[in-house]
Amino acid sequence: MTIFFISIFFLVYIYFLFPLSIYMCGLVKKDNVKANFSNTDRTIVIVVPAHNEEAVISKKIENHLALDYDTSNYKILVISDTSSDKTVEITKQYMDKHPGRVELFEVSDGLGKTNAINKALVGIECDILVFSDANVYLKSDALLQIAKCYEDKDVGGVAGQLIYTNNDVEGAAQSNGLYWKYEEMIKKSESLSGSMMGADGSIFSIRRSLLRELPVHVLDDFCSSMGVVNQGYKLKFDDSITAYEKGAETTAEEFPRKVRISNRSYNSYKHLRAECLNKLSLFNLWKLYSHKVLRWYSLFFMISALVSNFYLAIFESGYFFTSILILHVIFYVMAILSWLNKFPKIPVVSKLAVIAEYFTMANIAAGIGILQSISGKKTVTWKKADSTR
């Protein structure tokens, strides 16, 4: 019985109590960025890691060339990581059309994104680095909003709001969009309470002076953004900075992506753990472990809750644990049927099934990724989801 209630408590805490608690902390503290204007004198390099991105690289560069910022103070650096398609050829065409505004750095050793960034940024001088994935497009005023945040001298890193352009599509894309809104609510609340715990590579910026070289097997965005906090600066979320991306449309594509991210996230945590324990305040440690670390273990809480629920339903008198078990089984049956595209199209109920599917899928993937990390596996390269391009 103790195992059952502890498991249920942690799941409720991770997904409901912590988000509510940090939301209240944000409301009370209201630690907004202390800046009201943009300074376009700050030099910016937009870093675009790319591996076989011929389908989107032209649109990506065009989007960034049209941003509302002093053109003499920002440039686009495309990092081609072992590309075998026309990514390099297309980028070179833009280099010829826009000399000094578009640059290319080629890496051919096949050691992944973090390795490519490490090599490409050696000797790069600027005030702010903006990282943005190849299939992500920025709102025209994104750089102005980013530069504004750095008028606050305590700010070392800033992330923006990501909007999925296809979150009206049923299935993984819709669930991912809902999950991302939930996740950004937590990040915004963390930011209002001081600093958020980690940023996403879709749209993330950092003071150039704070960027550190990283091991090739870790997530560059998570480690670099947490490095900001560990170096004594604030990591902020600003929803006036807007980016757009197409989400994966099938669970078959999203599942391996989640496994890969979880593996690299946990490897990143192991890389940063000693520094975080030494550098972070107790408040920030609470946020980090509640938001990130405990959530990675959700699958193990889910399994222990289900197994102990079966035991209690059989051996405990009364209907309480039997009723909970029935709800347990219904939840997972809905998730499995939705995963197999066998759930009937019933208004509202089918959307609940999709949420159950995504929750189950994401946590199974996280569990696998963590077990891989614990066993010593280090994911360095991966295959992107084609439907996101």
C-alpha cells in the first residue's frame, strides 16, 4: 500500500503540484526582465546547425535575412554537420548573394550537433549567440526582442516561445502542441520566479562570453542554458520572442525522438550534476529536480503504481483499489488503442485518448532513454522526423 501511495503522490506532484507551486511562485515574485527598449548595436550571430536540410534551408535563411534588426550587426552561420545533400550548395548560393551576412562552416566527422557547434564557434566573436534549428522560423521582431532582454545585465540567456504550426492535426502533432503549451507555462513561471531550468534549441540565446565547450554526447541547449545559471546569471523565458516549427505528425516518428532526447538529457544531467549541486541555490535545485529529474523517472512511478494497484485490488477488501485499477486499465487501454489508431472517433473522448497515448508514449521513451544512459549508451547522432520538414 505504501508503494502505491508514494508512486501516485510523485506522479501527482510532478504533473500537477509542482506546476501549480511554481506558478504561484512566479505570481508572487514577478521577476521580469528589467529592460524596456532594444539596442540594435549588439552584435548577434544566428547559429543554424544543419544535417541534410535541403528541404528547408533556403526558407530558413530567407526568413532570417528578413528579420527586423540592423543588418550590419547580425549574421547567419549555417553549420553543416556531415551533410550529403544540397544543404552546402544552397547555403553557398546565399553566401554569394549576401556576402558577410551568411556564412558556412562544414564539419565532416559525423560526431553530431554538439561536436559541430563546438568546432564552428571557435574564434567567433559577438555579443549574443542565437541558436535556432533548421526547421524553425522566427517572427520578424525576434532579434529586437532578444536584444532587449540583454539590456538587463543579470540576464545571461533567453529562450522564446515556440508555436507548432500544425498542432491542429490530429495525433502526435496535436498532443505535442498541447504538451508544449503546458511545458512553456512551467518555463514562464520558473522564469518569473528567477530562472528557468533549461532551454530548448528551437529558439535559445546566450551571451557569447558564457558559452562553454561541451562533451559531444550531451544536449547543447540544455547544458549551455543551465551553464548560464551555474555561472551566476539568470536564464529567462520571454514569450514576445516567437518561433514557429512544424511538429512530428506520427507517434512512430515522435517516439524515437523522445528516446534520443531522454538519453542525451540524462547524460547531460550526469555531466552537470556535480556543478549544479555545488552552484545552484536550494530554490533552483528544487525547480531542477521537480521539473526535470523526477519527471524522467515517471515511467518507474507509473509501473510501480500499476503493479501495486493490481496487488491491492486482489488482496485488500473493499472496492476502492478495484475502482482505481479499473480507471488504471481504462487509461492504458485508451492509450494503446490510440497508439494503434484503433480508438473510435468519439468527440472529447478520442482527444482524451490521444493525450493518454502521448503521456504513455513520452514516459516509456523517457524510461528507455534513461536506462540506456545508465547502461552507458551515449546517443550522438540521430535521424530527424521527416514530417517536421
